[in-house]
Amino acid sequence: MSLDTVAVATANPDALQPYEQLGLKADEYASIKQILGRRPTSSELAMYSVMWSEHCSYKSSKVHLKQFGEKAPHSDALLVGIGENAGVVDIGQGYAVTFKIESHNHPSFVEPYQGAATGVGGIVRDILTMGARPIAIMDPLRFGLADAKDTRRVLPGIVSGVGGYGNCLGVPNIGGEVVFDETYAGNPLVNALCVGVMRHEDIKLAKAHGTGNLVVLFGAKTGGDGIGGVSVLASETFNDAKPTKRPSVQVGDPFAEKVLIECCLEIFKADLVVGIQDLGGAGLSCATSELASAGSGGMEIQLEKVPLRDPSLSPEEILMSESQERMCAIVEPSNIKHFMAICKKWDVTATVIGEVTDGTNLHITFNGELIVDVPPRTVAHDGPIYNRPIEKPTYIAERQSAKINVPLPSSPAEIKAAVLTLVASPNIADKSWVTSQYDRYVQGNSVLSQPEDSGMVRIDAKTNLGVAISTDVNARWAYLDPYEGAKLALLESCRNIATTGAKPLAVTNCLNFGSPEDPGVMWQFAEAVRGLADICLEMGLPVTGGNVSFYNQTGSVAILPTPVIGVLGVIQDVRTRTKMGLAKSGLEIYLLGRADANLSGSEWAYLHNEIGNFAPKADVAMETRLVNLLLEGQPLFESAHDISNGGLAAALTEIVLKNKIGAEITIDDVGVALMSETPGQVLIAVDPKSSHELIALAETHKIECRKIGISGGDALTINGAAIPLAELSQAHTETFPKLFG
Amino acid sequence: MATIVVEVMLKPEILDPQGQAVASALPRLGFTFAQSVRQGKRFEITVAGDPTPAQLAEVEKAAETLLSNPVIETFVVKVEK
Amino acid sequence: MATIVVEVMLKPEILDPQGQAVASALPRLGFTFAQSVRQGKRFEITVAGDPTPAQLAEVEKAAETLLSNPVIETFVVKVEK
Amino acid sequence: MRIGVVTFPGSLDDHSALRAIELAGGEPVSLFHGSTDLKEVQAVVLPGGFSYGDYLRCGAISRFSPIMESIIIAAEHGFPVLGICNGFQILCESHLLPGALTRNSDLHFICDDQKVAVENIKTPWTAGYTQGQEIVIPIKNGEGSFQCSDETLAELEAESRVVLRYVGKNPNGSRNSIAGISNKQGNVVGVMPHPEQAIEELTGPGDEGLIFFSSILKEMVGR
Ligand SMILES: Nc1ncnc2c1ncn2[C@@H]1O[C@H](COP(=O)(O)OP(=O)(O)O)[C@@H](O)[C@H]1O
Ligand SMILES: [Mg+2]
């Protein structure tokens, strides 16, 4: 078999190459030629094509994402910012926390179980790569309509994939979202967030420094996973047209990842790596070019040393393989023996595949022949940048002139019927059919998990320092107004964090959108990014990293713009956290904030086939005061619960059902109060003795605060409409088992 | 009464962590015969009387839609006794 | 190179929720052929050359100690060319 | 009082078990599957997790690890062993306990706060409970359905070797709602629910699981 070496490429400058099949545009191909001063070898072409893809190069989003840097608020907490595998923040006491959210949307549609599983595996490796022990997972999910046939295939598969991988890994799942909307049919969203913790001094970076240092590939063997497109090279370049069989789906091996985690942590503890990078999208191409370009540039790789699961792989395919559960480390020669011994202890395959050189280029040889000779920066960072056309879609004006007409309950009979309908709807219904498939207890530090407002884990069992995380977005608001929608998502996340008693510290995000080639979608994207950057600056929160997922659309119909925002908060003493469930009878229930009559984007409107006209406007000043009130008032609260999806009606249902303690509620303008989802509302329960303190505090912070009821009894009674808890519970809990078995 | 057997295996190119776990456990227990191990599923379906061609066609269809995941698996249908 | 197959099934008296789930899913999909379904495992072990009687005895031993749990399962060893 | 916790490749709840021993006042000792050395511990816990990925059958591969050779011999001579979840599965695979743990009847992994009754307080691991005491501790497993032959079941019941039994709805199809059993002598106990995840109010459904660990410490003082 003839290799397309650098020498061959130089000798045959005009050989035809299938760059279009690999997704490269003619001008992109031309600029590769210009960079190299010759045509690329097929291996080089493979590397550039995948590293310059939307997924790896962020070519459509980069011009927008740079606002996160330009508008970045000053933050003393930020230890590692955007650009590394995950951002790192200082949470005090010498601890650093790293967290990030990523998407695995399309693979999860093709094969729900494995797609979701490998999505979890990928984000966990990103966190591990920073030197951290993964301590929590969250999984914001979006699906097509709950009763659609394909949702019955996709949802159970995705849920058991998230659980199957995470449970086996021993990382607790402490939160997430399950949302249904018809636009996600064919485009389910699987976003996965992971949090990790380490000591400051243990932070690791993806850098290849030090001439003579060794490049070690360790973890699973390399198979033909995820190289579908690249197989074309094998058949085009070599004339034996028979394409080999390559897997269409990547299969995760959580056990391999679990031992890889333990192995890495032991290696980190012994301080044996100079730099480290996980192998994710674009596999070795990405890892070697990123490591080299972040270092001094020179690296030499002997590709034939890569341990293979499938011996028929061509060099191009080895470079591209996205086999899971692999890592690449830079190790000083004096440490290699120790490194290998730890790998052996954990039965992890490890192989020296090359070394760092004092050159400027990444050289890859295959059985002694030079097949790649590139400046690594040109592969990893100098990809094309597009300023794609942007145009405000016409639906915006249409929506804004739409009249919406949603009936609101007012009589006791109407109230009861409306509440029971709402809380049984798939978006509001109890999600324990999903969450009971996830281990929330493992590691023994889960202080809060679903269905609380945020997940919370203890970091230090002696000092009780902890972190809280919440992910949110109301994509219907983002649809009506992506700028406000992104802002509101961040504010909701912050409110969730503060409701449980933690102080918001840093932000990650996963921007799920349709095709960037659609100017309307690009407008949604640009607006959402602008909104997020603005709100982060206003709230003084740094964006530490994130992920962009484009092309979530079927034909010309894009998903609702879905900028999932994750906020991380810190709590000095997790024992003081506030839970959502009413803790006992006789507590006074207060409502902070006030609902207005705008039902746009609410679940109640959605149930009446309305989406509305204008999203609410983000009120940063008010939300900041509210967060401060929540943090200051925490010692007073017996329980607290943020009001979001499903409004007060859903929030009341959740707080009474948690501990099966009812409540008697009286509220004016009851229909709006129950069903509107106006941001900035929180339910608080306090002991009657503390009520004047709460009222005084609310006055200080200029937050409206009304007593709306008292806890107790075995019904939720709203303005005389008594709903027995048993009936409420049945409506709330039977939806998922009925739908999904 | 007869038994129709459906054997479902992962496609050869698909990673099989279960088979791998067995393959690496065997030598630890002193068994050296295996070059590789793949693990799959076996369904034994009891049907009344001798299976008719129409029934077998149905089983094929069930194997393709329910018993196996055609994205990652292959299957074989056999009649026993 | 030959393939030795080990088929492992739950003993008939042991509850088989997976087989049951298949049995009750089939009629929902319009398949009416099954009286009952049991689900088991199938191991395909690749060995170098034709398996010797000694090798087969080894496989029997591995099947008994590792590949199956005699408390709840039975197994059969077969050679496939 | 030195109590060991074995880490197999894929063990997950080993750190929680070590912490439970410490909270109960014992000296936790970490043991590694690859060595036969029991490091002079006086009792041992096989923790929860997915050892070897649970790929073949839960516990089937771990059962053959070097540390299990030592534990099997010791257990036959009265050495106290507690297997939790995956540890219970390993004990069944090792034939230190009868029966087997199979797929949950609804085929799902289940993580839930589970009420169980302590029905045998003669074991060194449960001596601190009162007979019939109902406690809430987490279950979290995919294969927790206890199955055995009719004879074994009759024997377990007749000899009062059912240590824990699910209260209320049987979560997984276990025979007679069995959640935990002991061997004849009572020194080897296997339970599917996780007492080590219920050792403090803050992070568990309660702290009623801690008594497993305080029990063994108290029992060992007597020896
Ligand atoms: N929406 C976003 N917001 C902030 N940072 C982002 C966003 N999307 C991507 N990034 C950052 O850009 C960098 C892209 O690097 P890359 O290694 O390609 O990420 P990934 O590991 O997701 O493939 C990462 O640091 C990532 O956190
Ligand atoms: Mg990465």
C-alpha cells in the first residue's frame, strides 16, 4: 500500500484530493496549500479538514464569542479562562473548581444510548484533563413532543445512556433539565455538564513543553470510531476502491474511563506530567496539534506505535479516530518509569508515541516515512473565521404584533382544574422517572440534587465548603427575543443558586442553535451571545468556557434557540443550605417579587398553543437586589423555591409534594399570579417569629414581599380551591411512567 | 412446540467492552485459549407447533426492529428442534 | 482459526425480566408468534486453529466458573467453524 | 479497630465506606484488589460500584481477585465481611452467600430512598439495631433483584438469615422482598441498599446507616 508522504505530495503537486467530501471549501483548501507551500498529504488533509470543521474551529461563532473576552468583568476568582479544556475558578481554602458544559446532540439522535453515554464520557475527560477529580454531572436535555413515537425511542435511550455511563463512573448526577418542544423532534439536545475539584497547585494545562519530553498515549486502544468521512481518503488516495467497514456509532466504555480517572489522579498526585490533553473530537489530530501549538511547536509522533483495536486502520484514520477513553500526556523522560508503573497498576495501556522537539513543526511519521509536516498552530488555531450574514428573522415582527389569548382560572373549580392540568403536563410533571435512574449519592457529598433549585456538593468535609450549580434557559423566551432570553437564563440560574444559599461565581454555557448558514439563525445566535456577554458583565460573572452546537435543525426548521446557561456558586458552609420543600406545618409562606400579565413563553400559554409576543425584559438591578436578599436572608428561611417554568402553580405544587405537607394560599389576581412566569419571584417559608425580619429585609433590598399563606394540612388550597395532596401527587407523578413505561 | 433462536451480536467493528472484559479476565484465571471474545445476546422464543415460513418472516422482522439495534448489531434467526 | 460459542441461559425457574419485557413488547408491535421468550448471553470465542479436546475441556471449565453462574444459569459449549 | 475496605477496579463507594468507618470511630484501612494482604484488619467491607464494569455479571470477575482469595479463607473461619451492593454481588459470586442478584424487574437502574426492616440483629454488622427496626437508606443499582432456589429461600427464612427486607413496594422483584442476607454463621452479610450513604443527614436520606459500622466496632471490642 502506498503512503501519501510529504515527499510524494511534493513530487505530485497536482494530485486530485477529495477536500469537498471532507467538508472543506475550495478557498479553505487553497489556504492549506498556501500555508504548506505544497498540496497537503492525505493525512494532513484529514487533520485540517476536521480541525477546521465548525465543531472544532468555531469558525462561525468565533467573531461573536470574543465578546466574552472583550466584555469580561474583572474577576479575582478566575484561574484559567476560555481557551483551555475547561475554565477554572478559585473557591477559596486553596481549592480550585473547574466546570464546563458540552453538547452531544446529533450522535444521541442516531443512537440515543451510546450518544448520550459518550457525551458524558467526553465532558468528564475534559474536566479530568484540568487535573481535577470529577465530582458532579448535570444533564440538560431537550426532546420532541412527549407523546411522539420517536421520543419514546430517544428519551429512554438517552436517559439510560446518561445514567449507564455516569453511574458506572461514580460521579453523582445532581441536576439537569427535561424539556419537550416539537422543534427538538429529530434534534434532541443532550448537553452534559461536569464539575471537578482540585488544589490550586494541581491545575494542569494542555501544553507540550521541553525538548526531549515524551508524548504518551494512554487509555483505550484506537479503533475506527468517528472517522466515517475520512474513510474517503483511503479509497480515493489508494485505488483499491473497497471502503473498509467503519463504525457508524461510538461505543462508550465507562469502566475504562473510571480506571482512567483513577490512573490520571494518581499520576497527577505524583506530579508526573508536564501537560495533558484528552482525546475527543478529532482525536490525535486535535490532541497533538493543540498540545504542540500551546507549547513551543515542535513535536515528533511515530504513528505506527499507536495501539490499535482494528489493525486495518490507515494512518489518516488513526489520526482522525475518535475512539473514547483516551488521553495524551507530556512526560519528562525521568518520570516515564513511574508513569508507566501507575498505568500498569490500573491496567491502563500506555505507549510512548513520540517526543517534543525544538523545531517549529509537528512531524508525524508512519514506519519511518514523513506523512505530516505542519506548523501546529495553523491546524489548531488558524482555521477559517466566518463573519456569516445576519438577518433578523421575519417571525419576530409577526410575533410582536400577535395578540395572545390565554384563558386564566379564577373560580375555585377553574383553579383546581388548571393546576392539575398544568402540573401533569410533560414539561412540568415530576421527573423522577428520569432522575431515579441516576446515582445522586455516590461520593457521599451530594447536599442537594434534583428536584432542588440547584445541585450542591460538599468540597471539604471538615470545613463544609461547597459549590452549587444550576443550568437553565427558557428557550421560548430566547425564541421571542434571544438577547433577553439569554440574559434571563443567566439570571434564573443565579437566582437558583442564591435560593439554595450559594453565591454565584462563574458561568459556562452551551449554545444550541440551528444552521449558521441561515442568516436568521445567525441573528438569534449573535443576539444571544451579546445578551450573555452583557449580562455577565453587569453581574460581574466571568464566562469560563462553553460549547457551541450548530446545525440542530430539520430541513429549514431550526430548534428553538437554546442557550443553556450554567452558573456555579460557592457556599461557605453547606450545612446552611436551603431546601425547597415545606419543612413543617405552621410556617408562613411569602412571595418575593410579583407576576405581571405577560404570559409570553409560559407553559400555560404553550398548553393553549400560544407562544406569545414579547419576552420579559431582564431587570438586572432588581435581580441583583434579590440575590443579595436571598443570601442575607438565608438564616431566616425554613425553605425557599424559585419560581420559573409553570409559575407559582408549579412552584407551590413542588414545595407541598416534597415532604407531603400542604398549604393554604390566598392571593389576589389569582390567574396571573398562578400562571405567569415573570422572572424574579421566589417562594420563602419562614417561622412566624422571623416574618418581621424577612419583611424588613425585603424592604431594605426594595423587593416586593407578600405573605400568601401558611403551611399545613393535606391539601394545597388556593383561594378556596382545595386540591388533596394525593390527587395533586398523582397528577404530577403519573405522566412520565404513563408515557415511558 | 418449537424454539426459534435469535442470536444478536455487535457488529465486528463496534467496540465490545463486555467481550473485552471477559477476554482479559480469562488469562488471569489461567485460561489461555482465547484470541478474542465477543459477547452478544441470545433470545429463545417458544412458538406453538412447527414454525411456518410466515412466522419466521415475522421473527426476522421482530429481530430487526425490536430484538436488535441495526445501528450497531447484527442478528441471525435459527430454528431449534 | 475457529469460533467456540458458549451459550448461557437463565435456569427455567429463575425470573427473567428481560425475556418477559420482550415477550410483552412483541404483541404491542403486532407480533403474535411468541408463547414465551427467554433472554440469555452468547459468547463467541476466537481460538487459533481447530480446537483440541483439551482446549474444549478448558472452555467448559471457563464456562462453568466464569462465563456462567451455576446458581442461576446453565450453559452449552459449541464449536462453529 | 482496623476495618478494611477493598478497592476493586471500578469500585465507587469505597471512599464513602472508609468515611463511614471513620465517623463510627474506627480506623479505616484501604485494601487493593491486586494484593492478598489483609493488612491486619479485623473486618472487611466490600463496597458498592461497578467492579470491572459489571460487564459479564456483577461481581463475576472481582470474585477471582487475589484479595478475595484471602477474604474467602478468612470468612470461612468467622472473619466478619460486609458486602454492600456490588460487594453483595461479589459475595454471592464467591459462594460465601447463597443466591444471586439479577436485573431489576423493571430493567432500570433505581436510585431511591428505601425503607427496609432490620430482621436479623444477631450479625456483627446489625447488632446495634433493634429487631425489626425500620430504617431509610439509599438503594442504587441495576441488578439488585435477589433470586435463589425454593430450598435456599426456605432455608434463609427458617434460619432467620434475612438481614434486611424491603418495606412497602418491592422495588426490584427480589424474592420475599429480600434486601440483605447472612451466611450460616452470621459473620458474612450482604446488603443491596447502601448504609454507607446514610451516615449523616446532610448528604443522605438520614444517618441510620451508620449503625452498621458502629455495630461492628462494638462487636469486635468483645473479641
Ligand atoms: N459558548 C461558549 N462560551 C464560552 N466559551 C466557549 C464557548 N464555546 C466554546 N468555548 C470555548 O472555546 C474553546 C474551544 O476549544 P475546544 O478545545 O475546541 O473546545 P471543545 O473542548 O469543546 O472542543 C474552549 O475553551 C471552550 O470553552
Ligand atoms: Mg477539549
